[in-house]
Amino acid sequence: MNATEAESAASPPANHDGKPPAILVEDLVVRFGEIEAVGGISFSVAPGEVFGLLGPNGAGKTTTIRVLTTLLEPTDGRAFVAGFDVREQSLEVRASIGYIPQAISVDGALTAYENLDFYGRVTGVPGRERRQRIEEAIETMQLQPMLDRLARTLSGGMLRRLEIATALLNRPAVLFLDEPTVGLDPTARQMVWDHLGALREQAGTTILVTTHVMEEAERYCKRLAIIDIGHIVEQGEPRGLMERTGSDSLEGVFTSVTGRHINETQEGRLSDVRAQRRVAGRLG
Ligand SMILES: Nc1ncnc2c1ncn2[C@@H]1O[C@H](COP(=O)(O)OP(=O)(O)OP(=O)(O)O)[C@@H](O)[C@H]1O
Ligand SMILES: [Mg+2]
């Protein structure tokens, strides 16, 4: 390792309380050929915080999550998760996180329990602890009534709870959720958020969540960054952002900062994801 590599693998700067932030992103850039999906964003998330990444379709939210979960190499900039460098210490990062992607991630041809067992194996939960961890995840996400059902027969809300349970098996310090409530009805949405809140309180899990739904972010995120065309246009606590821009909602903050309504910027891909969630019954 040369001096520059050693520097880039160094621990991230500590917060005022001496602890490193759970997530630290500095001047992150991701290009796909000519397309600049992420254009130099910076933010940090404190341990135990629920942080929202908000923005319209194509803003760069999923791309940012893919870098933070080590699935994609950034073009430039640095990022640390749980104190580890995503470029240099990807194995340590992976051992510290749970990730629930935007698309459905469980196997429709397996039962809920079989999915949990499978994820326990692939996330490296030691055999002797697997059963205990699965029991805990079942309890936390209240999955008892659905354990023997094939995943393809579960409703969208049940599927999301199962997916969150699979991501908890390695007891992650940081949990990434990409659009956890897309396609869910209000009751299922509420349930997902209640479970995430409980997880944060009980296990101190840091949660990074992306959403287009401004009211959800306003209600459940302690802090958030609004991202548009690869750039952070505002970040802070929801109330502070609204006060600063003289808006009475986060939608208003977005409009005030970009001059556009958030829905005007959509490319129609959201409807694809919604449709996918609705036909979850055809999974597998
Ligand atoms: N593998 C890829 N190759 C080329 N372009 C890509 C790739 N992945 C993403 N992009 C482009 O990068 C930009 C950001 O995409 P990204 O998926 O991160 O947006 P997003 O904020 O998650 O959007 P959505 O709300 O629709 O999920 C878009 O213009 C997208 O088309
Ligand atoms: Mg996305």
C-alpha cells in the first residue's frame, strides 16, 4: 500500500463525541460514461440516526446506495460506512450492513422461513447462531403468521417486512433501504416505518432510507438530504429546512430550491416499481 492508499483507507474523522459517523460521504462522484449520476455529494449520518435521501426519479439515490453498499466503485470522492472505507475495506463494510434494494429481493418459490434461512447462510451468520437470529428477526418483524407461506403469495407489505427481516440477520450497524414503502397501502407503510423506528430504538441501528414520499420523510427522518440530478440541493432537519425556505412542507422546500414540483421531474420509472410490487404475487 502506498502513502496515498494508506491515507484513503484511514479512519474517517471523528464527530465531536469522538465516535466516527455511521456514514460519511465526501465529494462523491459516479459517472456512467457520459452520464453523471452523482455529481459530488457530501453528507454524514450519526450512529443511530434515521437519515433520508429524497429526490425525484433519476436523482442518483440508488446509485449512492450502491456505492455505500460496495456494489459499485465510485468514480471519485470518498465514502465510509461504519468507519470502513467502501473502496479499501469492502468486506468489513459488507459485514456491517444490511441492504434492502429497490427491487424485490426474496425468492418467491421459497417460503418466508426458507428465505430467512437462505439469507442467514449467505450473509455469513454462523450455523450455531442462525436459528436464534432467525427467531429474533421473526419476532422483530412479526412474521409468525406467514412463515410457511411461499413468498410469492405474500402481500407487498408482508414482503417488505420479510425483506427487512432478512437484512437484520447479520445484526447490521447500518441498514440501507431503497424505497421501502413504494407500492404499499397506508397501513402497510405505517407498519414498515413503525418497525424501523423500533429497530433504531432497540438495537441503535443507523438507517439510511430513500423515498420520493415527502410526507414520510418529514415524519420519520431525523435529518435528510434532498438530491436532484446528482446534487444535494438542501440538507438538514425537516423542520429547519421548511423554516429556512419559508415552506410548509418538504414538497415546498423542493419547489423553492429547484423551481420545479417534484412530480414534474419523474421519468415514469416509479410506476414500474409500483407495478412490480403489485404483481408480487407472480414472483418466482
Ligand atoms: N448502470 C447504469 N448505467 C447507466 N446509467 C445509469 C446506471 N444506473 C443508473 N444510471 C443513471 O443514473 C441516474 C441516476 O439513477 P438512480 O437509479 O441512481 O436514480 P434514483 O434517484 O434512484 O431514481 P429512482 O427514484 O427512479 O429510483 C439516472 O439518470 C440513471 O438513468
Ligand atoms: Mg432508485
